[in-house]
Amino acid sequence: MTHAVHDLVIRSVALVDAGELTDLVAAAMHDGPVARWLQPDDGVRHAASPEYFTIFVEHTLRWGEVYATKDGTGRLTGAALWFPLTAALPSPIDYERRLKEIAGEAHDRMCLLDATLEAEHPTTPHHYLAFLAVRPDQQNQGLGSTLLRRHHRRLDAAGLPAYLEANDPRNRELYLRHGYQVRSVIDLPDGPPLWTMWRPPMD
């Protein structure tokens, strides 16, 4: 199965609406193992997740790159949000204040997650896959693989590695098939494991 992939960088943001992109990421992520660990209450988590993911979507549109897939009607079905960490990038605008306003009782866990991920993050130049999101009703159709391959071709041509955190075993297996290697395992307190993964450039 083939899919049309739209490359999006900050100079061409009109290709994908930021609100639609946020809705896609929230729909794909808000019932994942880490999201449930952060906020076990389904209603609270679903209500807060669009605001939470808005922070990262805005930051990606400002400093990163987005690959997106759309269906025949123009609806956004999948997206990969990448950051080129070949130079230092600033933090999201007003991140601490916005996180505190959004997080509620999950604030301490969100701060712990941020600190843990930052401690594990490699410092050598690489591209970081922050989110690979596919709508729940479009999963298992090859969209994630299509999005990965598109950026991997660029990384391989440039001789650059990639880094990500896998948040469940199914995602981990997907990334293993695309050349990633498990670098470390993060055990969140009373929570799910996270696998940090590294992909060297390939010939």
C-alpha cells in the first residue's frame, strides 16, 4: 500500500493545519501507556491532552519538521514530528507555566517524565522523532512505516543518526524493523517501561 506523504517545514506551514495536527497527535497518544500513567482518569486525560500536545505541535512547527499523510478526502491520517538536533534548540515558549496550567494533579509526574527523558537523551548530533502519530482507525495499514522511511532516506543521505523513545512493545517492534536499536530501558515509578532507541545512518 502506498500513501501520499507531505513534507512540512516551518516555511510551508499552510500544508497542514496546526489544530488538525494537534487533534491527530492527541487522538493517537492520549490512551497510550505513558499517558495513562501520567493521568489515569480517562475524562480528565482526554480533556487536557489537546492543550498538552498543542505545546509540542507549536514547537515543532517553529523549530522542527513534520511529515504528514492524508486520505482521499484531505483528512490528516498520520504525522511524524521531528527535531533536527544538530544544534541547540530552545525550549517551548512558556513551557513551565503552560505545563503547570494544563497538568493539574499530573504535574509532578509530567516533570519527572521530562527530567528522565532529558537525562537519557544523547548529546551527539542527531534527529529526534518526538511523535509518530496515526489515527486509531487508520493504524496497521503501513502509514507509520511510510512516514519513517521518508525521513530516514534523508538522514541516511546526510549520514545522520536518529533517536526516539518507544512507549509500548508494538511501537518498539516497528522501530526495530526500521533499523533502530534499543539503547536503554526507562522504568517509570509504578508505570510502563520506555525504550530509548537509536538508529545509525545506513548505506
